[in-house]
Amino acid sequence: MSDGKEKLHEAMAAAVGAAPPSPGGAAEVATGGPSRHDVAFFDDAAELRGPGAGPVADPDSPPPAADRAATKTKGPLPGDRAALLDSVRGAIGDDAPANAALERILAAGRLHEGSLLPNLATFARTPRNPELLVEAGIEPELLLGQVVRHLDNPLRVQQGQGRGTCGAGVMEYLLLRRDPAELVRLVDGITREAREVTLRSGQKLVMPRSAIARDASTRVDLDRLFQSAIMNHASAMSWLFDYDNPNDDDSFWAAMRGDSQMAVYGFTSLFQAILGGSFTSVTTLSRPKEEVGGLVAKAAARGEKVPVILEFKAYHWVSVESLEAGKDGKPASLVLRNPWGHDAGGDKPPRVALPEGRGRVRMTYDDFVANVFGATLRG
């Protein structure tokens, strides 16, 4: 133990009556000189535990080979973009997984044009809400690193364990797939001082303050913060209550408070506000299951990833990744992605896990139709 730490521990012991103060301590203060208790006072900060849960263990997880975009030979970045990339690299610091993810994104040609790189650079240069650091220990470079790694591999998105955030997890995942630059802009906005950002529709997306503190939901900070903002806008009772992440226990009463559950209309409304364009809700409350399933299959056949609600033990949002046709050309099975971030398969509804894991499963088309409740479709 260093001399400074010994003095700190002595001072703490004296303060609680565990040991008498040593002679001379009072005289040091009285003469106006520095107290011995002030020497290296914060040397023990690394040994102190803050309140609440700590950061989630977050190992690197590059995307499966099938998901990696074909590498494009576009040459070096233009000078202005090279400077933007340098600012992102500098802000990430020595986070090796995030740096590796950034290099994969660069190699795929995703930073040579469009708003993804400028939005990342803006994120890197903009101060975060100080409450993130003070209340949860979330450093700006940690959050930026999580954003970059999610851009590289959207399968990292995970719904909060014990939270009714399946719809928010699906929306986060699909936004990374459809418009990753917009995801960066939104996360940048909700983690600034004001904790809000203007959507393309002109509406405000606000991150509730209750989302800042870490919880036991096993999500990384990015997932908790963004999903809470989504729930604050699109949960079943969002018109009446602010979303309260600590009180979302995926129960009936949590839904009554507005802290769980996302209705199809709420999802569709916010999805449209974020992405622009036109989206519509379809459910089995007004259409036969076969018709709803057929509409989803047609969208998937066009290459769209479709948010749907299926009947698990309760209604649960997932995304349709792709459609697989049989020899007769008719729909045979669907690949789905469960926002749990893991799914070993099961029988309610029947599904089989795919080798890459991370929540991807295969379901026969007939089982899908039998268990579908609703979907959000373009147009």
C-alpha cells in the first residue's frame, strides 16, 4: 500500500472512531498548512464501488460471414473524410474491439460516402450528458465504441432481460439495418445535455432520465438508453406516462403504468416518424392469419426485413430476416431474429436455432402463419 493510501485509511479509521487521530494532526490544520489527510486523497478511487449495477461484460462479436458486406475497393478516403475518420479513431481511444469494428466498416466501403461517417464524427466531437458519467460511469468513448460495434454487427442488439422492450429492441435492430446513419444521429441526440432529438417527422424523441442508471437487464449501455427512449414514445401508455426503466418488469402492472408492451400502432407510428415514408399496421384482429402471413411473406420476398408480433408465451416482437421458398416456389420457411439476442429454439412457437446464434431462428411458414398476430409493413 502506498504511503498516500495508508494516510487515507488512517483518516477514514479516525473518522469512524476506529483509531485515535495521531498527534499533530490538529496543529497542521490550525496553522493553515495542508492536512496530512489531504495527501493523495483520491488514490483509492479505483477500489471504490459505485451504486447500482456495473457495466455489462461485452466481448467482441464480429458479424457472421454471411452478414459481412462485400469489400469494395474504393481507394483511400478523400481528405475531408480522412480527417473525420481520424476524429472518430481518436475519440474511441484504445478500445480494441471498437477499433477493429471501425476498420471492418471502413473496409466494406461504408464510410466513403453518405452521412454515416459525418454523423459518427459529430458524435465523437460532441460532449455527452454529464449525468451519464456521474450516475452510471458511462464514459463518452465507451458509448461511441458501443455504437461503432453495433454498426458493424447489428446482431449485438439485445432486449433487456426482464424488460418489456422486445418492440424497442426490434426497432433498434431494424434501424441499424435500414438506416444506420440515422441511428447514430438519434443516439447522439438523446445522450446530449437535453436528452432529446428531433425526428424526421418533426416529433421529439426523448430519453427518460430513469434510463441512465445501469440495471440488471444484461444490456450494454447503448441498448438500455436507446430502447428506453423508444419505449418513452411508443409504449402502450406513452400518451399518459413517461417510461420508467427501473419499474419495467414485463408484468401486467408494468404495462398499465406504460412501462412495458408496445402495441402495433405505437410501433408503426414511431417507425414511420423515424424512417420517413409510409407504414401501416396489420393484425389478426381485422384480417385472417393467412392474409397477414401472406403480406409479410410478400414483403420478405422483396428483401425487406419486417417487424412482426408472434404468439410466444405472450405476444412478442421479432423481425423477419428472409423468406425461403420451396421447390414449388411457395413460401416454405422464414428466418427470424429474436431481440433476446439468443434463442435456442423451442416449441412455443416451433422454431430451430441457426448456427450463427445471436437470436436467429428458422420457422416453417405454416407455423409462422399459425402464430402471427400483427406486423408493420411499408406502404
